[in-house]
Amino acid sequence: MEENTQPNGPVGTEALATTTRAQHAGGGGAKAVPHRFSAKMKLSAVQRLLRGESLEAVSRDLNLVAHRLSEWRDRVLTAAESALKERDRDERDEEIDRLKAKVGEITMDNELLHEKIARLEAGRPLARRRSKR
């Protein structure tokens, strides 16, 4: 570390003392665990819980407090519930899109009818239209 290269500097001495204490405080046999877990690591831990491993065992194995694991599990279950609800929303979205298209079609027909009425009232001839059939 660059901090340790400063001779007699307060930052370098403090960092060295903290590192020394940390090695002796944990018994020396604990494996290094990252302070931040990736989404994959969190999901893996939650999957272990959902498969039936005890909260305490997973917590000890990952060197992580149990309430953090519980939070992750709750967030995963909430997200899963939302994901399942989303399918219903997609079906409704398709129905909404179909109805919007229908409203657009009806609106266009109404505008054309209003234009024809205006031409008739003005005495102008109607434009010829092809039949839809």
C-alpha cells in the first residue's frame, strides 16, 4: 500500500497498526470475503437458503450477518412475485393496444364523416370513395 511507504507519517502508521490488529483479531483462519457482493453472489446465497440450508450456516459460511441474508431473501421473493404479476400486465397491455387502435379507427371515421357533413352543408360535391369490399 502507498500509505505504508510514508515514513513515520500518521496515516502510514495507523494503516499498518489496523492491518496488524485485523489479522490477529479474527483468529487468522477466516477466509477473505468481499465487503460488497455481486448480484450473482447474492442470488447464490439466497438460492442456498431457498434450498433449505439454515440461515446460520450460510451466514457463517459467507461471514455475513443473518439479517442481511434475510433482506436479500425477502427482496428476491418480492421481485419474483412482481415478475409473475408482470405477465398479467402484458396481457392487459395487448388489450389496451388493441382498444387504442380501435379508438383511433373510430376517431378517423368520425372526422371523415364530419368533413363530409361540412361539404354537404356547404353545397360542395362529395369526394368519391372506393368501397371497402
